[in-house]
Amino acid sequence: MVQGNATRTGAETTAVGSADIAVLGLGVMGRNLAANLADHGAVVAGYDLDEGRRGAFAAQVGNAVPCASVEDLLGALKAPRTILMMVPAGAPVDELTAALLPRLSPGDVLIDGGNSHFRDTNRRAALAAAAGVRFVGLGVSGGEEGARRGPALMAGGDAEALAPVAPLLAAIAARAPDGESCFARVGPEGAGHFVKMIHNGIEYADMQLIAEAYHLLREIGGCSYERLADIFAEWNGGELASYLMEITTDILRTKDGETGAPILEVIRDAAGQKGTGHWAATTALELGMPAPTIAEAVHARCLSALKDERVRAAEALAIPHVPSTEDLVASVGDALLSGRIAVYAQGFAVIAAGSRQFGWDVDLAAVARIWRGGCIIRARLLDRILTALNRAPELPNLMLDPDIAGLMTHGDAGFRRVVAAATLAAVPVPAMASALSYWDGYRSGRLWANMIQAQRDYFGAHGYERTDRPGMVHTEWKGA
């Protein structure tokens, strides 16, 4: 790389005009992405308010240009300048964007690599465009290890904005099993963060399904942790293969270093969340697109957080769990795969609805392609999904694909057996039950909504649609 002059500020040196890209925010994700960029030949300038993080960046990252201020960082960059913001979503991104835009020049590229809400990204992209600055909303999935070794990258922004940085982003992204880069421009403005948001919603639901499978086999199947680890390892060798199944197997085999007990026995059963699953569920509702299992996964975490209340209720309202008299292992595997298919079907349907609503023209096959590596929800199932979407790009729901529908049909009996056994044993399985209802509801030619239409018309004169002719009508109901 071409080296420029250098200025010294304190213990940090800024090479003027030598850096290919800057990373603003050097926490775990920012620092690891910087190291990944450096591995692929980029000279990376970095700045963080925290001096310790700046020191860690200088120590970890090859080709590092640690900077003592934002001004130094801007001066260290080649023109046109490319800046990757890795700061917490919300106000910090707004504050940093507002501070940077007056200092940037037309043609510079500002990238938000955090978990921002897509509507915030739409707004920031418009502000940047007014200043002549190119703005990219970059969804990054893969956690700390993904950032360092190769994440899935979902970019939103106009093609011109992405052109200067696309080769570098494609280089640092994960590789799918067939060697393809897990980077793509999925649409303009906030499309990248929208797709990442739905990724996280699917992640919530898949995690909940796996947790329910473990809990069922433990509570009513009586499986030891050793047996559970073997079961999950076997599942991970087949259609259920995924990153989440892989780490679940490791978790089930892990012992607590202090007590020697299985690690899950010492972990409190109250899960937290950072909001992206909630965003996915509420956005689905705003778009009028059913995503019940994603919503149930969010509700399940909220319920788990009521730990003290649940303990009191368990004493006051105790219902004993009834062990199963049948071997549920195969059926739980069927339920887990069927539930996962239903969750992906919901997520892709929401992405398609958002694409239509916002005029983004998102390529669903490209989304499936980049999710096959690096990201948290990478799974063997995505190969089938990619094939289905390549075969029928306008497919309204993944469950209509003959191959995917065949998997659902094959697991149908086991799926029902598991939900029924859980209900009889008083073991809550909100995600599995929701996914089963979604499967049943989607393929029902006649549902209960005629009663709802009648009720709304009865108490509110909202009118209803008839089956024998178009248009809205109203009935003068007796007693109304």
C-alpha cells in the first residue's frame, strides 16, 4: 500500500493519506472486522473514545493506523474516504453521522455496520445523499468469530455507493460450502438492515425451537445430558445440520468448571434480548404478514425473564410434568425440522412483503445464498431454500415448493405427536405449537375469519365480504 507522511499525536501515529478504510468504534466487533480487513490487504485506520480499545486495535490488527481523534482518522484516509461505523444502534449512530457529514466530501462512503433499525437507515441515507455522501447500511452476522474470520454481509445502498467497497466486503465475507462469498447488495437504503433484522428474527425462533426440543427430551423424555448430546450430534449430521445445532451439541457436553455439573444445570433460565427480534415481529405485523413463531420466540424470552414470578407460580399452581411412555426422539427431530422450515418460510415471506412495500426489489435467492455461511442461522436447509428460489423466484411461500413441502409432510405426524405430548405433560412449547398452527393455517382453504367478519359487522357495522359476489355489505343484526 502507498504510504503517506506521518504525524504524531501522543503515543499514536497517523499516516496521512495511507489508509484504505477507517473503523470508528473498536469494540469486539469493530476490532475483529478491522483485523479481517487487514488480513485481506487493507490498511485500516481506527479510532475509539476508549484509549484501551485503541491500544488493543494497534496490538491486534496488522496494517493498523491507530488515530487519536476523528480528525486524525479522516486525515489518514485516501480519497474518496470510506468509514465503517461500528457503534451501538440508535442515538450513537445519529450523533456520529451528524458529526461526520459536515467533514466528509462528495463521493466519500459512510457505512453503518451496527444493528440499526432499517427506518433509521433510510433516514440517514437521505441525509447523507443531501450532503453528496454515499451511505451504506451493512447487516453483519456471525458474532465475534464471524467478524474475525468471515461474516455474512447484507448491504443496503445504491449500487454506486457500494461499488468502491464491494470488492473488499466480498473478500472479508464468509464462504458458503460451494466457495461463494456470503456478501451481497440486497437492495437500496435500509434493505440490508431490514434483511439482517429478519435474520435475527429467524435466529430467535430457531434458538427457541432448539431449546424446546432439548427441554422436552429432558423433562418428559428423561434423557441424560450425555444422551442429549449424542442425539443432537446425530441430528446435526442430517437435514437439521446447522451452526446452532453444532454449538448446542457442544453446550450439552460441557461441564461447569466449578461444580463439575452439566453447564446447563447452573445457568439461570432467563434469557435476554437486544431488540432485533422484537423489531422483526412488529415489522411483520405492520406489513400484515404472519410471522407467529418469530413473535412467540420474543414472547418466550419475555416470559423467561419473569423468573421470580414463575418460581412463585410453580409453587402455587404446580402441575407435574408427566414422563412420556413412548420414545419421542425421532418425533422431536421431525418437529424441530418442520418448525425450522416454518420459521424460514415466515422470515422470507416478511422480506418479500417488505421488498414490495418499500420498492426494494430484494433478490430472495441472494439472501438465501449469503446466509449459507458466516451467519448465526447458517444451515443445510438453506441449500434447499436456494434451490427452491432459483427454481421459482416468485414463490409466495417456501412451503409451496414441492421439495420443502415433502419434508413438512414427512414430519407431519411426528410434529403433531410432539406438540400433543408436550401439551398433555404441561411442558410449554410456544414456538413448536405456533409453527404447527402456521403450517395448518397456511394450507387451510377455509378458516374461522368469517366469524370475525360477522362479529366486527355486528358490533361496529364494519361490513363484510360475501362468498357469492364482490364488494362489502352490512347486515342489520337482531339486537344490535
